[in-house]
Amino acid sequence: MIPVFGLLIGVVAGLLLEPTVPVYLQPYLPIAVVAALDALFGGLRALLDGMFDDKVFLVSFLSNVVVAALIVFLGDQLGVGTQLSTGVVVVLGIRIFSNAAAIRRHLFKA
């Protein structure tokens, strides 16, 4: 129940405070969000499969975000930032849809 309250407080604070993202971090924010969603769907799938471990989830969440941001940063340094960003989104998108399908099969037995 505490995580739900934390989420609600975070959403309300974000809506009221309207934080701005510095310009130099803006290319990394969408990639970080997609990486975080991948970890979230993976955690939900593990929870439904009875294999959830909070330490594994936390490490997965943080490492997904950091690795995805590093790949995009490397792409920016090499001059191919948009191509690597697209690659990261495609790979993580495939994982998200794969986990979503497993969650759907588990919930609806279909």
C-alpha cells in the first residue's frame, strides 16, 4: 500500500510543481522512461509467475535505465544518436510487448 501512496504523491507533485528537464537531458528522458517501463512490466510478470524478488527488480530497473541512457549517449558521441535511440526503443518495446503478452495470458488464461 505504501508504494501506491508514493506513486500518487509523486504524480500529484509532478502535476503541481511542473518540473522542467534540462535541455542536455531531454534526449535521454524518453529512453529512460521506456527502459523503466520494461523493468516494470518484467517485474509484474515475475510477480504473477511467483518469482518476484525486490532486489532483482531494483537492480533491473536501475540498470535498464542506466544502460539505455549510456547507449544513447554513446550514439550521440559517435554521431548516430537517433539510430541507437531507435534501436533501444525497438528492443525494449519488443520486451515490453512480450511481457505484456505473458501477463495477459496469465490473467486471462488465454
